[in-house]
Amino acid sequence: ITRYSINQSDGVTAVSNYLRDRTLRVFDVRKEIEVIYNSVNCDVYCRPKNSAELRLEHAPNEERLLVHLSNFRPVKRVSDVIEIFDRVRKQVPSKLLLIGDGPDRSVAEWLAVQKGIHEDVLFLGKQDQVQDKLGIADVLLMPSELESFGLAALEAMACEVVPIATRTGGVPEVIEHGVSGYLADVGDVDTMARYAIELLNDESRLRAMGKAARGAAQAGFCASKIVPQYEDFYRRVVERSS
């Protein structure tokens, strides 16, 4: 939720219908809240032209690449990411890239060691150019407890990386199940793993869904479409104050 004040006039925006509705319900807000989605720079977030070459750094034997991007807080359920990957790896030769850092990183590292998969789980830490690593992956895992929007999923979609996420918060507003990604219930690691395995074993379907995911990002969430919505919103707030 973002509140803008210009003179005596206010404007309030939310990044998803879920966040707007929850705010109105929990805080008994009387003022209108306008939904303007988060955006992604579709020129920056895209699949690199030399992605096949770049993949060799992490997948020298042409393994599939799964990726997770977060701040590693408990709400992100990073242990579920490891559980999902453990199931996928038993069926599909693959590597897991974990981008970011936070309090649950050590938990994920310990679980990977316990399962004997630590050599295939690559903790990359914080990245200045996230798109460089994100754009070489096949599938994004986002098993969060809650997301007000799901920006990591959107960034993956712009890179033609298919998101497999939880059906929570504003995520269903970003991912169309079965078209631009997959949705499952929170904690249902078996279903999320099954979606990943089926997709990674079907190259044509994987690429088609990747293209559909980028198309969805371009159609509804590119910065070139979202920025004008904010400009129009600011204009209306200013007009009300004059």
C-alpha cells in the first residue's frame, strides 16, 4: 500500500486486488484504493541470446535449471524449495540456483546436506544483475506462505522462465494456471514437484509456456504500461487538490 499526499488531497494505491481488499477489510479503510500492479522492465528482464552458453557455468552436463529468488525469510518457505527440488532431481537431472540471502539460508543449506543433494544446490547469494542468472533457468519455484503480488514470478515470466508458485495472496493475479505457470496450495510440495517434472520432461511444452509467460508479462505488467497508469493517477490527485 502506498499513500500519496499532494496539498490536502490524498491518493492510495495497492499492487494487487488481494492487497486492496485485505486492507479495506482489516483496517476498515473508508478511502478508495486504486490497484496499480507492480511492473517489470521487459527490455532488461528477458532470456539472454547466449543463454545456452551461460547455462554451462552451472549446468555443464546440460542439466535442467530450477531457480528460487527471495530474501529467505520464513514466509518464503525456502525449505519447501529444497523439498521440491529433491523430488525433481530424482526424476530429472537438474540443478537448483538460489538467488538472495536471509535468515533461512542456513536452514536450506542444512536440509540440502541432510538430503545429500548439496552439490546440486547452488547458493548464489545476492546478485546485482538478477536477470543474468534468472534468465538462464527453466523453472522458478515460489512456494511462499503469502505474497501480496509475486514480483519474483513476474520477473521470471519476463525471462521466459515458467513459475510454479502457491495459490496465495495476489499471485493468481499474475500467473494464469496452466497457461503462464502453475499454482498449488501452500505446502503441497508433491504437486509442485509433479508440475516441474512434467514440464521439464517436455521441451516443447516448456518453451511454449515460457513464451506464454513472457507474453503475459509484456501484455499486462511491462513498465511501459504501468508507468502511464501512475502518471494518470498522480494527475487526478493533483486535479483534486487544485
